[in-house]
Amino acid sequence: MNSTLYSLLGLAVAVSFIMALKGLSAPKTARRGNLIGAVGATVATVMVFFAPSKEAHHNTALIIGAIAFGVIVGVPAARKVQMTQMPQLVALFNGVGGGAAALVSIVEYLHAEGSSVGVAAKIATVFTVVVGSISFSGSVITFLKLQEIMTTRPVVFPGGRFVIAATLAGTLGTAVYLVGHYEKTTALLVLGFLSLAFGILFVLPVGGADVPIVISLLNAFTGLTVAAGGYVLDSTLLIVAGTLVGASGTILTRLMAAAMGRSLFGTLFGAFTAKPQAATGAAEARPVKSASPDDVAILLNYAQRVVIVPGFGLAVAQAQHTVRELADLLAAKGVDVAYGIHPVAGRMPGHMNVLLAEANVPYEQLVEMDEVNPTFPQTDVVLVVGANDVVNPAAKTTPGCPIYGMPILDVAQAGNVIFLKRSMRPGFAGIENELLYDAKTSLLFGDAKESLTKVVNALKNL
């Protein structure tokens, strides 16, 4: 392939990445944007085999083998993963991307001659190793937290902040040394090890409610790593793709931190300054008002406006189609129905939007937090399906708790609040919700899908 055609195809792929990102910015165009991005990535991969370079076909068999292995592992994993596990998959994919970029840069650096490695190339290599390793190990910790293999609470130990500071200082010191000196194996291994350790220490103090923000931040890290790796490999496409991911991930991280009502620094390291909360006692010892499916159906039947607040429990129960059926039934009875969407509901950005899109919920019924909050005083019934932290008044009333300062959906202002819960267990942040004990709140216990099915059947008989 001649260089002109190769460059034109590269330009087309870069444009496709930009179009994909634009498409992903809105639910109606997200699927099309995803397809455009996938096509662009496929073309970019095929282009590698036709690059106008004498080294383009070295190790072709290994490259094809790696692609085949990735397809064999990745396609079944992506097809079989449950919606509840999608954030974990995103975290792992993100980490693998950062780790791969770091490894490629290390290999390129080790194969180079000392005299031929310029300062800019050293800086790019060091940056890729550091940030890529942090992204990899940090993403593994987010996976373990989301999968609840380890505690979702902030992990803080005595002297933790000093250990983190020392690890960061060691990482930066080794990085500066490598930029000033050409040393192959030892210093690079030390740098990689320190970066991996810092990535772990960086994420451990983050509580479960803040993990989605960290996923977004690590995604931005991976993008920047890929961009720096593109400089090392002299690949314009990698620079473009990585910069797009890094920039969009950074913007998303800032938006999510704002949605949580705190600074990014506070999100990452707030556990070191948070005051311990006194135990409130066993939840079973406090009375709550239970409701039956028939009770809920009657309440909904005579309502004029109903807001459904989806949460992670909706995804766990795979109840999105049933909640859509309930909403359609209420709309047919003349009830005004909307879905109140919190920016950080679920386990990753846009989790609830994707979940409800599976059930073909009309986009105009999805109302963001800032728009739906003023309507709660005029709302007769709020149906909270598997959500807890995003409606928890502790975010406003309990200084020092993990979610304090986070804007919430003000469902307490509605006439009636119905929680669909399996048990009285707190949400992902581990904070008890005082709204559960409010006089206007009723609890319908059980699996969300089964409970909603019973409510739908009862509503049909009214």
C-alpha cells in the first residue's frame, strides 16, 4: 500500500473515531456511534499489515495469533456478560488497554539503541509505563470492588497516606532518572513495579459509591497512555484515538465528580479525612411499613404522576422489561410516568440508560436529576427499584459519611415513596437510609422482577 492511500485511510479512521464519540454522546445515536467506532478500529487493525514500512510484516504470525486469541476470549465474554457485570468488564478491558500500552513501550525501549533514544522518546516511554501500569493495577482493584471479591468500603490503614506519598515519590524519582539516563532492564522494572503498587494504593481508599468515577478516571489514563504509546511507535492513529479517549474520559470524570458534589481529590482521598460514623444499631430492630403488591397497585392506580427511580437492584433482577410494562400500563390509564435518572446510578456512567434502552423505554421518559427534582413535590408516588444511595438523605444530613455532599434525587418530597428491596441491607456505599423509616415510605420486599410482575397483574385487575 502506498503512503498516500495509507494516510488517507488513517484520516478516515480518525474521523470515524470522532464520529463514534459524537454518537455515543446521546442515547438515540449511541448504537450507531458504537458501530462506527468498531468499523474504524477494524480498519485500523487491518491497516497495520499493509503499512508502508519494511518492518510492517515482522512477526505477522504472532500478531495474527494474538488477534485470534483476543477474539476467542473477548467475543464470548462480551456476549455472555450480564448487565450487572458490565462495569466489571469495562474496568478489566480498560486496565488491559493501559497495561498493553505500557508493555509495548517497554519492549520498544529495550530494543532501541541507547544513542538513538531521544529525550522526547524517553519521556513518552516513561509516561506510558507509569500511567499504563497505574491504570492496569487500579482497574484490577475496581474490578475486585465491583465484583465484591474485596470490601467495597474504603481501605485505609495507619500511615496509609505516607505510604502512598512515598510510593509516588519513588515512582517520580525513578521516572526522572530514566529520562536522564539510558538504562535498560533494572530501572524499567523498578518503575513498573512502583507504578503498579501506586495504582493499587491509589484506588484502595475509594469507597464503593465512588468507584464509577475512578473507572472513568482510569479510562482517561488509558487513553493518555495509548496516545503516548502512539508517539513511541510513531503512530498518528494511536495518538488521535488515545487523545480522544483521554479528553472525553477527563471531561466525564469532572462531570461525575460534580454530580457527586465533591472535588476529584476529595473523591479519591476523602477516606483519609472522613470521620468514623457511629453504628446505628440493627436495622431489623426499627419498624418499617411493609406493603403488598395489591397495596402498591392501588396506590399507583389512583396517582396522577409517578416517577420510577431505577438502581443497581433493577439490573440484578433483570426487571427492566417488567418495569417498562408497568410504566406502559400506567400511561394507558392516563398517569404521567417518568424515570428519574441519577448521573451515578448503577456501577458505571450511563448504566441505567443502557439498561432501560434494552427494554426500549422511550428516551423522552428518561429525566435527568436536575430536571426531575423540581417535580417531586407534584409527584404522587415514587417507585424506587433497587436504588438506595442516590436517594439517601444522609448525603445532605450526615457530614463525614462516604456520600455526604452528593446531590441526590429528592424523592422524600413526593407524596408517597415505595421501595422495592430484597432486604434491609444498605446500598453499595454501606450507609443506612433513614428514608426507609419515614411515615410516607412503604417497602415491598422480594425480587424486583417478581414483585413488579405481581404489581402489574394486580393493576390489570383494578
